[in-house]
Amino acid sequence: MDLQTIWFFVWGLLWALFFVTDGFDFGIGTLYPFLGKKEEDKRAMINAMGPLWDGNQVWLITAGGVTFAAFPLFYAVMFSSLYSALMLILFALIIRGVSFEMRHQVDSPGWRKLWDTCIFLGSFLPALLFGVAFANIFKGIPIDQNGVYHGTLFTLLNPYGLVGGLLFVMLFMVHGAIWLAFKTEGEIHDRAAFTATALWPVLLVVAVAFLVYSWFATNLYANYMANRSLFVVIAVTVLALLATRLFLAKGAFMKAWAASALTITGAVFFGVVGLFPNLFPSSMDAKYSLTAFNASSSPLTLKIMLVVAAIFVPIVLIYQIWAYKVFSGKITEDEMMY
């Protein structure tokens, strides 16, 4: 397997890791105004994310760094084309991080309400916009032979892009509700478990709609039709989604969360496998598309990066697994930070 192909799938894996880890934070934040009935509930929801959310951001930085280093031309065209959407995501992430620290600084209902709203917006907007951005990449971006984007932010808000955004929001809300049920006790636990179960059928409908819509709006299925064995990616994703519901029914929330994580990973790789070798397909003309081969760094750069990644990515993974294990217990009242 050539270096460009290896890095193409490493790039996809890093985005999947980010969506799995930070996805439940986005989900809890999106559910925050609906499940946080009392101040104690809100504190429990924040503390369910508290020790882990900032560490989860590592995978976003890593995915962005790999995009820049392995596929610099893709990085340049993507950030110029999707600039508005990506800047909105960045601002939302900044506001969310600040909100966690600021809401408890002043003992005032109005002050807390302001930052609670920021927590919601800083979670919902990235979930939606990441889905919109990736759906548009799957569909194709209107770029010309010079990589110049012919469109606006509203060009991205097309029906297929919005269905992709809705899919990401639903994936993360179910993922977050399961994590919250796993981490909490009492009324907030019961509401989180009920919410995860109630949202699952909606997620199923949106997921099926996205798969069907992708057949008509994208060229993703070309690789699958050329090599039918690749349909195992879709099959595993569907089975993981069904397993999520099964484990929810049994009250096995950690297993349900693991199945949800596999569902998110499968959803990402559904697009990655369908895109290959395209990284940024052009909807204007296929010959203008950026691929893993015409947008990559030199072979020497990719080789050095592969050695570095082989050493440090496992270290980060081991550390994060350890952190999740340390903070895997239920949140108690004594452990409430704020």
C-alpha cells in the first residue's frame, strides 16, 4: 500500500476518533437546556464532560495537523473554501470552553443563564456544521482548476448538507445521552436513559434517509459497487446502531456507548471509503478534484510522519484510555466541581 493511501485512511481514522470522543460532549451540551432542569442537573452534566472534554480536543488538533502536513494543498483549498463554516466552528468551540469556567464565577441566575446558552450553542453549532461540511465534501464542492471556491456559506446549506448536519447532531445527542446515563444517578440518569431511547428511532430514520439520499446526491457508492466487499462497512455500522438500541433496552450503558462509538466510526468511514482517492471532489469538473495523490506532501515527508505517528499516536491512545478508566465511575455529589 502506498504512503498516500495509508495517510488517507489515517486522516479518516483521526476524524473518527475526534467525533467519537468529543461527540458525547457535543451531545450533552446540545441536550443541556432540555435535561438540565435544576442547577444540580446542570452541574452533573458539566461534570460528566469535565475531566475529559479538553483532552478530546487533541484529536481535532491532530486531524487538522495531519491534514496540513500530509495534504497541504487540500488543507489550503479546504480552509479557503469552507472558511466561514470552519471559523464559526472555531468560535463556538472557544465559547464552549470559556463557558465551562465562567458560569460559576458569579452567583447570579442571569449570569449562569448567559453561559448556559453559550454551552448549548458551543455544542450544537459544531455538531451541525461538521456534519454540513463533511456532507458537502461527500457531495462535491464547487472549486475550479485553481482551487477557487465558487459559492458562499449558504451554498453549503443545501438539502443534502443539512441532512448530513442533522445526522451528526442526532448521532452526538444519542451518544451524549448514553454517556450521561452511564455517569449519573437519580433523576438525571433516568431522563438521560429515556432520552437516549427516545432519540434512537429518530436517529435511525435520519441515518436511513442519509444513506438513500447519498445514492442520488453523491458518487460515494461507486467504490462500493466496484468492490462489493466494501459493503461490510455499511453492514457493520447498521449492526452497531441496532446493538446500541439492544444494549439500551438492557440498561448496559457502557456497552451501548461502545456500540454508539462504533456507529459514529462507521458513519465516518462510510464517507471515507466512498470518497477514496478523492479528498475534496469538485462538483464543477471531476478533473479539478483534489485527491490523496495530487494534494499530498513529498514521499519523504509522509514517511517521516508515519514513523512519528506510529510512535506517538499509540501513546496518546494509551493515555486517553487510562484517563477514561480513571474517570469511569459515577459522579457523586462530593465530586461536583461547580
